[in-house]
Amino acid sequence: MATRSTIGIKSQDGTVRAIYCHWDGYPEGVGATLANYYNNETVATALINLGGFSSLHETLKETAEGAYKTESDSARTFTGEKDWFENFNAGEEYFYLYTEGTGWRYSQGGNWACLKTEKEVA
């Protein structure tokens, strides 16, 4: 069974651009991959620019192979986190947000927790 998630990046103006990921959305899946392989603004933005995809992989190339590539799966822009939580509406269980200076955080639609890389956990 899928654990759906949405992955976003927050701009300096407070807007959030977000996409959908179908599989492994829990923190030990998508969360760990984001923290370990997409942990800077350049790669986080490149990931969002792919649009929605089936599974998140360690490389953009592998992830792009599972991208849906339809207009309706393109990144969507929200006025802020509340708008994103209330209106993404893909049955997502987890929200992942990249903010420059903060890095990745995750939520189940409420309080935020920081994601840690393997190096930070060790």
C-alpha cells in the first residue's frame, strides 16, 4: 500500500511550490532520501521542477524516470504552508518542505520536525 507524500520548497516570499510522490512517503523513506541526497536549494528546486512522480530515488535521473510528465502533475504553487496543507488534496500522509537556511522538515499536517542526514544521526 502506498504512503503518499507531497514535497515542497518555500520561497522567500512565503509561497510553496509542491509536487506529489506516491510511494514510501514516511520519514524513513522519502524523508531520509531528501535529507541525504537533496539537501541543498539547487537539487531541491530541480526535484520540484520534475513534477509529480511515483518514487523518490537517490538521483534526479532515476526519479525522473518515474515522473508522471502530465500537466496536472506539474508543481503547484500555494500562498503558504496553510494553503498547501488544506488544498493539495492527493491523499498525502506526509508533507516535506525545504527552506533555504533550515533544510528539510516534515509534518503530518500539523507540527514540523527537522529531518536529519545519516551523518547527523551518526
